[in-house]
Amino acid sequence: MAGLTKRALLLGAGAAIGVVGTRYFSASNPVMTGTKKIMPSNAANTLNDQSLLSETPIFRHITLKQDPNAALVDAIRAEIAEANSEGRPVNIGAARHSMGGQAIPRNGHAITFENSFIELNQAEKTFRAHAGIRWRDVIKQIDPIGFSPMVMQSNNDFGVAATYCVNAHGWPVKKGPMGATVRQIKMVLADGELVTCSPTENTDLFNLSMGGYGLTGAITEIEVEMANNQRLEPVFEEFPAEEFGRKFIDALDDPSVNMAYGRLNVDRENFFKDALMITYHPSMDQSELPPASGSGTMAKIARYVYRAQLGNERMKNLRWWTETSVGPRLSGPATRNSLINEPVITLDDRDPLRTDILHEYFVSPERFPEFLTICRDVIPASYQEFLNVTLRYIDTDPQSVLAYAPVPRIAAVMSFSQEMTERAEADMARMTRNLIDGITGIGGTYYLPYRLHASRAQFTNAYPRAAEFAAAKRLIDPSLTFRNGLWDTYLNGL
């Protein structure tokens, strides 16, 4: 059973969480007749992101591979100087897994970082790395010496500084967003000055950049805290979804819980009615931890199961039964690093006519039943294929200006499969705005790296410090050198 004890089982029986299966677009569905396809051109002078729906004209795209030293700083300064002289914007990216042009400067200079430089400090339990290093390269270096990222996403493709710039979160508990684990950054400002920022040095700029989507400057290096890698064992508990908020918080009061997440049943008959909570506790045996594993045969099977659910109620029912009945029997210990050392491509769509779109919403645990009601009212009324929802805990974020967790929150990470048509895009936008209205109405908010379907009023309502952020950005970047889709859509003009 060794092949079933790690993340592959979670993907096969967990991440493959199901699809709503309500009205959906397909080639044979007459509602699609006459709709226009949205197909990327992949032209040389454009740049796209993970959504495949954000193709944007740019002036130039370059890749910088220098180590985080004077040569990298000089290269960034040269690009900024040229852009400033012509009034063009600049933006830095790594994997570009955002979905609304948050890492793309329209008609500007797009810079991609590719470098895996890392320097470890075991005594301080930190690592210093190039801003563009991917988490897979971090895990590769720190796993052999017994360490693990303190907080990162549940996939390893993303750039480390990009994680800080979107202030992403993960499975570790009780932890806040990743930015809370950053000790220091170095950043080139729009005027070319290289500055050091930390919670105690240039603090305002540090907090502005945490979750600032690269709008404050070009980060060149980052120092981040590490945790001890451990062998963990999962505990599964199924109960009515209305009880999830309370039970999740109660479970996390156990100091032995290291990581945790939840799922919801999304089959048509029981949509968001049943919940599954998985908590990870250290195993008794912590000797000779195996190397962090990656994708294997079970991950390939997982993808098949995940995709087979599209419009297939029997597969959705099978998935929930597998996760709640088979998973607890077969699941065994896995290291902390193995649980998060998985690429996004494991569940990649590979359908040229569809694209996977993420949503994420944050609600207080005590308002979770109301959140369920909102989702039951809004999502099944759409034409979107609902694939998955993962529930996570996020502790209070008192630092970032654009904070999505000013109080402890439960994060609901949702995945939809959307046809690449104008009608499907319009339907997704309508559904998104309805969800945002409902969730902000119960004191929640939504996450910013995804499709830019919210209205400006919804954005400023969900992020009440947005005008403060825009004003501070103009002080440090009066020429508005660093711009992207998020700025152009919401912050410009505030």
C-alpha cells in the first residue's frame, strides 16, 4: 500500500472532489449554439496566464537568470529605466499561475525570473533565496536536512516571492498567510533604489508588498522561515457540513495537529451538505524520513478520476464514497514535504476547449453555515462545472494592507471547469459577482489572484484599505512604473 499512503491518495480520493453537474456547457448542449470561442493566439507580442483567458499585448518579455546579486539588480534597473523613459509599465513574474493578468503589464516590460539559488541557515531555521525560486527547488534542498516550508501552497510550482506577493496560504495550522513567515526581502524600487524590508525595517513597505501583487517594486531575494519536516498520519472525520466551522476550530485546538483541511460533498443530490475533515498528527516513528515523493502512478489515476466527474453523477458519488470510506482505510503516514511536493499539472485539464478557473472565499468559522446556504443558492444556478472545494484555516493577518484575513478565517478554495466561450465567461462573471455579494454580506471576502470579475465597488467593499494601498503606492512609485491587470482594473483612480 505504500503507493497509496501519500499525496496521490489525497488527489485520487480527495482533490477529485466532484462536480456540481447542473446545467453545463458542452458541444452537444444547444445553449452553446452560435457562441464564440475564446482561443489564445499565443502571439509573440502577447502574454497569458494560467486561465488562458488573459492574453494581453506586451512590449517585451525577458527572462532574467542571474543570481541575486549586483548583476540581477543592474539588469532590473536597466529594464525599469527604459520602461520609464517611454512611459511603459513593468511587472515581474515566475510561474504566472494567476488568472486575471495580475502578473502581466499591458503594453509593458514583462520580466520572468528563472533561478534556483538558495542559501540555508539551519541554526536560524531559515533560507535565503532568489525571488524566482520555485517551491519544488526549495523542497529539494531543505528536505534532505530535515526541514520543510513553514507555509506554502499545496502545490510546488509557484515562485517563493510570488507566494509572498499574493500572500498565499496552505495546510499548516494554526498559521496565517505565507507572508507572516518572511523575515526579509530585498527589492528594487521604481527609481532604481535597492531597499531591504522586514517586519522591523521599512515596515510600511514590507506590509504594502505582502499581498501587493508586485505593485511596489521588483523583489530580488527573500528570507523565509522553515519548519521541521515530520512523518504525519491523517485522521478522517465525516459530519454534516453545517458543523464544519465549529468542529474545525475545535480540532485545531489540539497542539498535535500539524496540518489540516476539509472537503465538501458536491454531488447534485447532496451539494455542500456533507463535510470531511482531515487532520495530520506526528507519527510515533520519526526516524529515517524518506525523501519527499512526487507524482507517480496514483497521481495519473487521480487525474483520470478527477476529469471523469465532468457531468457524471455516478463518478461524483464514487469519488465521495472513495474519500470517506476507502481513504481512511488505506491512508497511511506521509512526510510533511511529500504532502505538498506535487505539481499543478497533475490534475491539468489538457482540453483545448476548456480551462480550469479557481475561486477562493474567506469566511469566519461561525458564519460557515450561512456561507453554505449562499453557495447552494448561487453555484447550481450557473452553467459552470464545479470540480472541487478544499477548506483550510487561516489565522489573523495583522500586517498586509490588502489583508483577506483580518480575523481568523476558513478559506474555501473552489475549482471550476469552464468552456472557453464568451457565453461561459459571461456566466462565470455573473456567478462570481453573486457569490461575492453574498459572502461579503456575511462579513467575508474573496481572493484577488483570480479572474477580475468583481466590480470595483465589490473590490473596495471586500478590501476597505484599497484606497490606502493605492495612495501609498503612488508615493513610492509616482510614475506608476509597476502595473498589472489588478491595478488597471481596480486600483487606478482610487
